[in-house]
Amino acid sequence: MQMRHSTATLAIAVALLFGCASMAWAQAAGPGGIIIPSSSIPGPNDAGVASHTNVEIMADPTFAAATPNIPGIPGPPLTGYGYQTPAAIACIYQLGVSLVPGCNPNLAYMNPTGGSNAIAIVDAFHDPAAVANFATFSTQFGITGGSLIVEQTQHGGPLGVCTGAYSTPPVDPSGGWEIEESLDIEYAHAMAPNATIYLVEAQSNSNNNLFCAVSYAESLVAAAGGGEISMSWGGGEGGSEVLYDLHFGLGPSRVVYVASAGDSPGTEYPCTSPEVVCAGGTSVGRNPATLNFTEESVWQDTGGGPSSVFPGRNVPDISGIADPYTGVWILDDYIPVGTCASFLGGVVVGGHCWTIIGGTSVASPVWAGILNSAGSFLNATGSHSELTKLYGDPGSDFNDVTIGSCGPYRGYLATVGWDFCTGRGSPRGYTGK
């Protein structure tokens, strides 16, 4: 496959950003102050045909009275909140940093320092602000190293076979896929700052286009010497997945696929694929007075369960931060500043739109970055060897989440060892990854 790419410039991003100002941003109100973008709401006929994002947004009206952080000091854009930063995640998951008591995000400033080769983020539609977002996010949190390359793609024909010319995809007028792309590139980079991040943008969210982009992403990562492909999207199992699964099984080695388990009871593809590491969701508890980390529990809306297409395939395999109430800071300047609060429940700091994001779309790029920094792709033969390693670990290299429930009627309980809510658990260091 011929490789072509286009790296968006800041000038182009800004011009397109202002051109978006008249768009009607689409979202739905979720329970308890949660905003669900329309891109995260599956259509009635999407199963096996199209995929959706797994993003939920935390709307916090108290942002208006908050105090910005000191300019030039790495850390969250606003002080006094317990939402997760790259350094706080590194502290909680013991990713080679000096541990700060309580892993308070206002006090923890040491980011992960690993990463090499490549991580490809596969998403739908074009985010014209991606390059600018990536740079501003990195500056805010003091993340150095690595780079972002935005890739053009072909259209996907039946079963995701690529066809036609390479071209820049259209934007998603709802703004939801642009939120997804911001989240994915920012947190894959944060967990593996020295890796090259490829943002591979599919022409649309149809499975044909997405899996064409997956094939192209595989060629990029393989050419870089190996790495991970993060897919934070999914859809209900519709029966055609066995054929789409050929995109994973026929590619080169040293490419590990990671996908999100979904943000509602039940299972989603591609997370149910036996060729994919499936990431479920957790909630990170903090003391409201001190903001110190207290415990990690099941995010009750995480996906998980037995696959209806792949016999014997039970998901998730592992899990990570996903609860929007305990979510992560992201920057999304595709959203016009004037609608930052109304659309994202966010806050404008220094002319940039910051907000709190959750969903299992967080867990997938975080895990992709951790696996990259662990260097497992150097000796791996793909996702099969990675899953063998994850399940072969004695368990001491995971945080075994034993509190909470998920699934239909909240009927799946967290237990000691593997369970339908969090799999083996969340990461603890790089060993065993």
C-alpha cells in the first residue's frame, strides 16, 4: 500500500475553526450533568454497519469561578479539582514516576517518559485542530518528545477494502468525532511521549471506511518497527464481524490492537475480536476534601460480557479510567470558544477550550500508550502474544478491581481475578504488559 500523509498546519486549523462557528453542535443530555455527543449514540441500524465513539462529557458549572493555574507551570489548566492529568494517571498506575502521596492532580507533575516506534489512532472524519490541540495540550502538561502526523486515507469498499484516491475526510458537523480525536491523540501521547503518533482519519464512521483506515494504520505502525493501534469506537455485534476481523489477522507482526469495551451494558465490536486487547472502564475515587486517591472501582456503565459472534470470547481483557465523573482533562479547540461551555460544559483558559472527558474511549489510548512504553511490541507477534502475556501474568502487575458491578441489570459483579466488568484489572507499572 502506498503511504501518503498530510500534516495540518496551525493556520489551516485556525481558519477552519472559525469557519465552524455557525455549526449546530449536537449532543444529548445524560444523567446527572453528563453530556453525550451524538457521535456516541448508536443508530437503530448501525450494528455491523457503522460505529460510534465512546465519549461522555462531564459538565461542571463551577468552572466559571475557578482559578487558572500559573502560566508556564505544568499541570491542570484550573487549580483545585480532582480530575485526572497525565501525571496523576502515572502516579496512580505507578508508571515509573516518583509517587506523590494521594496522587493529587494539583501536586503530581511527573509524566511518563517512555515510548518508541509508533502508535496509530484510528478515528472517523477530519479534525482540523488536531495539530494545534496536540501542541497546546503537551505544553500545558509539560509533555516533551514525540510528534503527531495526520494521515489521509482512501475510501473503504465492501468489508473495508481500500479503494480510490487518498483524500482528507470531511469534518463531523456534530463535533463529536473531533472530541474523540483530541482525547485519543492527547492521552496516547501522554502515556508514551517518545512515540510517533499517527492520527489516521477514516472518511466516515461506516465500518467499511474505518477498517480501510485500520489497514492503512497497520502498514504505518509496521513500517515504524511495531507498536499499537487504538480504536476507541465500536458498534453492536451484527454478524459480519468475522469477515471484518480479517483486517487484524492478515497484517504484519509487532502490531497490537486495543479497543474500547463500550459505554453501556453489553458488548461491542471490534473489542470482542479475539485479535484485539479489549479495554473496559473504571472509576477513580478521590477524597472530596483532600483530592487524594482512595480506590478504583468499576465504572458501572462499562461494556463487557460474552460475545454473540466469537464463541468463548469474553471481554474486557483489562480496564482503565473511564468514569466521566472522575474523568481526564482534554483540550478541544475545534469547538468555537463561544460554545465551549454550552457544548462541552468546559471552560476557556488562555483562549483554549478545556473540558473533562470520560467513557471507555479514555481507557483505550491510555492502555495503548502504556503497552508502547512497556516495549512489548519489540518481541511480540501481535495481539495474540500480547493477550497471552496479559493473561499469563500472575496478577501482581495489575490493580485487581473488586468493587462494583456492571452489565445488564448491573448483574456482573467485580470479583477477585478476572471479571466481566474490568477483566484482569487496571495497570500497575509496566511489568507483565
